[in-house]
Amino acid sequence: MDYVIEMLNIRKEFPGIVANDNINLQVKKGEIHALLGENGAGKSTLMNVLFGLYQPEKGEIRVRGEKANITDPNVANALGIGMVHQHFMLVDTFTVTENIVLGSEPKKGLTVDIKRAEKEVKELSERYGLNVDPKAKIRDISVGMQQRVEILKTLYRGAEILIFDEPTAVLTPQEIKELIDIMKSLVKEGKSIILITHKLKEIMEVCDRCTVIRKGQGIGTLDVSETNPTELASLMVGREVSFSTEKTPAVPKETYLSIKDLRVKDVRGVEMVKGLNLEVRAGEIVGIAGVDGNGQSELIEAIAGLRKTDSGTIQLHEKVITNLTPRKVTEAGVSHIPQDRHKFGLVLDFPIGENMVLQSYYQEPFSKKGVMNFKNIYKKAKELIEEYDVRTPDVFTKARSLSGGNQQKAIIGREVDRSPDLIIAAQPTRGLDVGAIEFIHKKLIEERDKGRAVLLLSFELEEIMNLSDRIAVMFDGKIVAQVKPEETNEQDLGLLMAGNIDQKAGGQ
């Protein structure tokens, strides 16, 4: 059998943890090969070894049958291996072309031949159906477009083997569909793709074979055509996983959150929330459904105190919390699981233990007269880390060293533990595996059943349908319809999200 990549008995250790424990991975030419595993299972580490970012303690890598010593990414590029990272490696202020050719610029004498570069980028993007504007600045294009730039960066360097690290974690459903088409066309061109993911639906749709990793060990490789999501899920987490969220009907009580005629602008000064009205009651989960960019992020940030509003009111019980500082909003009884966990959820260079008390470190028992009590802080952190199954070598490990899923579980533990009246859960399961998703959904339902009000923002329609007791559809800065999940389906919801409003759908 001709394999384009062989990773044999790869072992990679970090202080206190064996990330890859004698793993084997064999990829055939012209296939899309999934690398499946829980958050923190060692998938990205294995691919960072293949891309030359890490050196393994043991094991051998063969590329097209030849033994390879991949000491850094330049060696990987020379061997035709390219990697599209989960967190994009792009310069915001540069154009699309400047980012793609960076480090491999075509020269005209001693200067960069930008005209030639733009022409090459345009030809390359047209050849692969990755239509991007070569002159656009990165900061002005969507996340989906930025990802295309990352893919073009690898193709420009002649990559024949592409590694995609969780490529759909930050994409809208439409962008995911486009990316799947792009991957299929790349394989038709003779490329081979390794897809790091834990989205079973995508594996079933696009992959030929799948290698499963659990807790740093290889579990096996399967033909996708001969397996199913249930089998893959149980191989991945080592137990059976429920895909549907079990919950009793909600018993909503008094109104906790009341938003009236709210208007909010984005960073550019464009009005994104346009006179919005919404209520969330105790004991219910209200899901906000909408295509990204219709004002959802600005709405959430305004409630949490992270963005100033222009007019209208946000009320929690009888207290008006409009334009209060984030700390005052928190103290009023609001917990916020932010959609950007790195920007708003964690201090990445602080130990994970200290991140667990970011909302309450200044209060007793964590502080007294301005002096912090680290014994109590780390005691509390240990309890939460255990309860929420945050996988970390210890409480002193820096937050940035944890996998995305474990960072997310830490934030949810911190926010839920404070017994708030209102929990804002924005993209709470973005980038999480099925086991972690099941756990977080259960937690949110438990909080609802304790009488909390939960406001859920998610771009995953399945999650909105599964978790919500009531769905508020947001389009062009307003709630245009409110429906119950049992009285609608994903197709009808999609139409509402696109602005096709049925008069019976109870808008504002």
C-alpha cells in the first residue's frame, strides 16, 4: 500500500503529560483522512509534530515512503506539507496577497513584485474555486474568507498534503458547506487532506477514513463508509454518548431579563441592534437564532457591559443595568460565557487556578482587605476543575496551555458556580467534542431547572433546536420571530433567519 504520510509509534511528552503515546497514522494519496478525538486527546500535538513545530521523543515519519526528519515548518513545506491552523496566522493590517506570499515573495530586483504576486494569487484562487479579493485587507474580510487565505498560503507554497486543524470551529453553516466543497475539489486535484475534527457529521459527509485518538493513544482506523456517528462517538470518548438532549418541559416563572427598544453600534459606528425587544424568564432557555452578523454579538456584549448602548433599556428584575461596567453587571446577577474565550473569557498567561476566580477574586473568602488568599483560591479551583472535568496537569498550568475544550469547561465552571440569575451562554460548545457538549448541555438544563434564566446564542441550529424552550430569531438587528422548537424545523428556521418572515411567527 502506498501511503503519502506514515507516522509510526510517535511519542510526544510535555512536563507532567504524555500527549502522544506511540500513535500510528497512515494517510493514502488523494484521500480525506479524519483525525478524531476529544478535546485534549493529542490531535493537534500529533499534527504539530508532522508540521515540524514539535520534535517527538520517539517514532518515525515517512513522506511518500521516504524517512523524513522534519525539524521545522520550512522542512515540512519543502516536503509539500502545509497546515491551516485553528487560530489563523494572519497579519490583520496586510492585504490578502501580502499574507499569502509572506516569506516567499516574488522579487523585482530588490523589491517585492506586488503586481505579479496579486496576479499569481488571483490565478491560484480561481483554479481552486477559492474566490478572494487579492487587494482586500485581512481585517475587512469575514472569518470564512480569512480561512481561504490560510488555505491559499499553503497552496502557494506548493503543498500536496494539507492539514486542517478544526477548520469549521468558527465558520457559519454556509461557510462550512463551501469549505467541504473546497476540500472535495482539492482532493480531485490530487491533494491529500488530514482533517482534525470532532464533528461527526462532517466526517460522515466528507472523509474516506478516520483515525481515532483517545487520551493520547491511537484507538484504530476505520473506513467511514463502514461506520456511523454512534460508533465513532463511543470510540472517541470511551462510552456511549447521547446526541439528543433530554429535558422536561420548561416551567417559566417571572421575567428576569427585559430588553426594550435597544440600539447598539459596532466598532465601526454602524448600528447593529435596531430597536430590539426581548424578555427571558426564570426557568427557561431562550435561544437566539440568526446568521452571524445580524447584531447578535453586539446584543450580548451590551447586556454583559462590554459595549455601550445608544438608547433603550436592559433590566434585570427591577434593576436597570444598561451601560453598567462588566463588574457591576456581574454583581447584579449576570454570568457571561463569552463567544471569544481568549479575548473575554481568560487571562491566558495566568494559571488556570487563578482564572477560575476572575469574577470573584476580590471578595471573601478569596480576598480580605485587599490581600488575596491563594490557599482558598486554589482550593476552590481544584473543586471546580474536578466537577467540570477540566483536564490539566495541575492548577498552576497556564490557561493558554490547555486545549480549547478544556479552556471552555473552565469558563463554564466559573460562571455557573456563582449561582447567577441570568446566564448568557454565547457559543458555549464552539469547538467542543460530543462528550463535552453533552456535559455542558446537561449543566445548562440543570441551571434552568434551578430557576435560572438562560440566554443562549449559537450558530449551530441543532444546538438551538435541542436546548431552547423558546427560539428568538434575529435578523437585521431585531427579533423578527419567536417560535417553539417543537413547532418548527431547521428548514423553516433557516427561512426566518434569512428574513422570510411568516406573519404567524410572533415577531416584535
